[in-house]
Amino acid sequence: MTAARGPLTPCVGGCGWTARFALPLLLLNALLTLENHGPGLWPRPALRLSFELVVALLLLAAWIASRGRPGIGVLRMLAAASSFWVVARYLDVTVSAVFGRQLNLYWDSRHALEVLRMGEFSAWQIGMGALAVMAVPLLLYALALRCWRAVAQALAWTPPRPAIGLAGLLLGACFAAHGIGGRDTRWFFSMPVAPILAHQAGVLAGQLLPGQASARLAPSPDFAQGGLAGLHGADVLLLFAESYGVTTLDDPRQAAALAPQRAAFAQALAAGGLQVVSARVRSPTYGGASWLAHAELLSGVDMQDPGAYELLLATQRSTLVRHFQASGWRTVNWMPGLQRPWPEGRFYGFDRYGDAERIGYRGPAFGYWRIPDQVSMALLHAQELTSPPSQRAPRFMVFATLASHAPFRPLAPYVTDWHKLTGHEAYTSAEVARSLALPVSWQTPVPAYLESLAYTFRWLGDYLEHRAPRQLLTIVIGDHQPLASVSGTGASWDVPVHIISGDAALLRRFEAHGFKPGLLPEPEPAAMRMHALTPLLLEVFDGSRTGLPGAAE
């Protein structure tokens, strides 16, 4: 028996060393190479190598070769760094998968609680999530400490030169694959965490350090040139359609699903004596942060850098709102989604601010957003547009819809009798119960998203056909694409814009700038940026430029 065991002894020792060395590294590597391709929050490990892990292994092996086994303080630093890298990587890949954009630590951290509230989570779910947020980093730290202790013991048990050579070889290959600071994942190496952290540090520095953000604010268009003669005193409704992106045009299944509703909408416009021209513009944001799109179009200032928003609100720059005001229009901000004070909104200079508490809704609440879009439009019409145009100042109204905001439910039913919408009994208790009973799905959100846009096409078409003032100019523009779980990974940031009016000469001026008749704007390789639409609107509304079709003589 003894003779039989002899040849196995080296294998047992060698295999044990390999297990103590390799298994902890494999576990750390799996955590540091997480990927998330959506639509949910659960990542998965990738069959790649971690750049940071190779660097840490090289440094640890060099330490042991020169100074012997490291103390507990060194191992704790490695464990803390590793757990921090894992959390940073998870946040980066998951935000990209869910929202279709990179994490912005400054903005996303400020609105995380609001996102949870929108998700209709119960109190116990939020409580469990809060416990997980506190517990997971501690568990990761404990796990990383055990792994690094095992790796250090294995390296100290045998000369670490092979490990140094292997780590050096892998490190050189990492640089060859990535380049310093690169994000290329086509080789065997995962995207490094270091560039993620460097980017977030730059974002925070740009927001918090004095003088950093001011240098990034782009110039404004010249609001002083021209007026609004080309509108002939018409009311203007600027409707920001929440999450209305070109995915509804470019995704064949989504386009086919909405084709009947688009056709019905076009028929309603024609029946109301209206025409429509459309184009595509590029939003400054994706999957959220609607206020950046609102600010970019109203000010004509590039908002792709989120830091420009707060800086803009601290200036005295002009906006479309003040431009209309100066020409005699009454300006109204209709924002039923605002559920708390908004003092920074004073920047725009609206004559009236209508938020969730001040637009006059007296019916039941439909989920987090409470107020159905059709009701909001009915209240806006009743309070601002019922008097004949000859007896009041023209209106410039900015209305941001809510139905197509994630998670797209609950969705209120369409009501044929618009007069009911302004009272207490707009919806029956059975209708409310049916809407609230439909489950919210973050995993398969596309059906609910399409239903919300079908609802928007229906009530807006009905309103424009039967109730709107005949001279109303309506601008429908998406604020951004929906979440990546709806629009898909790598989708563009483009959104549709529709100009609806009975003034054929006005629409011809838009066509001279590239707008196309109908509701289906053609794909463009480089869509106009949203802030570039603002000076175009100024030019078309002025109507005095000669050479354009329909220009004022």
C-alpha cells in the first residue's frame, strides 16, 4: 500500500497548491468580469481575464519575492480594492444595460430614490434592497479577503517567480489588447474598471470643482433676431412625448404594432383639416433625464454634458419661453409629473407653472405618476384655451406627457367624453382597479410601452380633430429613446419630431429645412441635434426670410 501511494504524493501536493492558487483567482476574476446584456439587473460572468486582477497578482507576487509573506494590512487593502472594483463594474454594466447609457454618478445618485418609487415597489422590497446595498459590499470584502489570503499563502509556499512571469505576460497582453485606458473587449480581456472610475471622477470634478462646468456651456442662438410674425397669432403646443424614440420606427416589430394607431392618428389629423411634417433629431439624453431635452430645445444650448444644465439655470440666458413672452404670448408650463417644488424652473420665465398639485386634477391616482395624460390635456384646454382667440392672448404651452414613462403602467383607459375628465368621476372604480391590476414588468416592458404610445396617439388625435383651436400649431417631439430593454443595445439617440398645423405655408417652410410630409421621417445618417432645432424654429416662426416657401412678403 505504501509503495502504491508513493507516486501520487507529488500530484497530491501539486494539485493542492494549484487549487489553493487557482480557485480563488478564478472566483475573483469571475466577479471582476461581470457583464449584463439586459434587460434585468442580474449580471453574468464572462470568459475573459480581468486587467485589474492581473495587475494585483503581479504586485502581490513581486512583494512576496522581495519582502516575504504580506501582512494582514496589505491583504485587507487588496480585498477592499477588489470589492470596490466589483461594485463599480456592476453599476457600470447594469446601468448601460437598463438605460442604454453610461452611469453618471452625479445625476443618477441624486435620482435613485425616485426611480425606486416609480417602480411601484412595496415597502418590504425597498427595505430588503436597502439591506442588500449595505450587506453586499461587506460580503464581497469578506470573500475577497479569503481569496487573497489563499493566493498569498500559495505564493509564499513556492517561489513566486512563475507567477510573476505569468502575470507579467498577461499584463503585457492586456495592454496590447486595450491600449492604456482603452475599453476594447474583443480579445480575451474584459473592459478594465480603471477607466470607469476615472470617468466618474472626471464627472464629479466637473460638477463640484469651481469653474470647471462654466467652461463647457455652449453659446445660445440669437433670440433677438426676428419675431413671430409667421405664426399669425396662433396658439402653440410644444408636447414632449415621454420616451418616444425612433425605435418605434426602426424596430420592425414595434413599427408594425403601432402602424394601425399611427394610421388612425393621421386620419384624425386629416379629418380635422390638419397636415403634418416630420423629421428626426438627436436627443442629449437616453433612457431618462428628460429635463435635459426640455432645456436643450427651450434654450437652444447643447445639454449633452449634464453639467451644463445646472449652469444654464444659473444664467440669464434667453429661451423660447421669453421669446414668445416678448411677442405677446402667454406662456404656460404644464408638468403634471412634477410632484415637488421646482424653484429652478424660474429660469424659463413662464407666466404659469402647472404641476401635479396645481393643474386641478381631482380624480383617482394611477400609480406613481397619478394623472393620466388625457386628463392633463383636458384640464389645459379647459383652463387656457376655451375663450375665443380674439378675446385672449395667444398661448405658448409646454406639456410633458407621462403615460410612456417607464415602467409604462398603470395606464388609464381612454375616455370618449372629454367633459367628464375635468371632474371627480372621470373614471369608475372598476376602471381604476383594472388598470392597477395589470402587472409592471421590467423584464418584458415592450408590450406595455407600445400600449402607452397607442394611448397617446388616440387621445391626441381625438383632441386635435374635435377640440383644439383651429389655428393651433402642435409640435410633438420625443424627449429621448426608451430604456435599452425596449430600444435595444446600441440604439441611436434619435427621436421623432412632428409639426402639426392647418397652415400649409408654415409647413412648407419646415419642408424647406428637410422635414418630410407625414408621420414617418426617413432615417438619416447624422440627425440634427436637438439644440439646432431651436434656431430653425426661430427662423420658421419669423417667416420673413425671403426665398423660403410661404415666407411673409
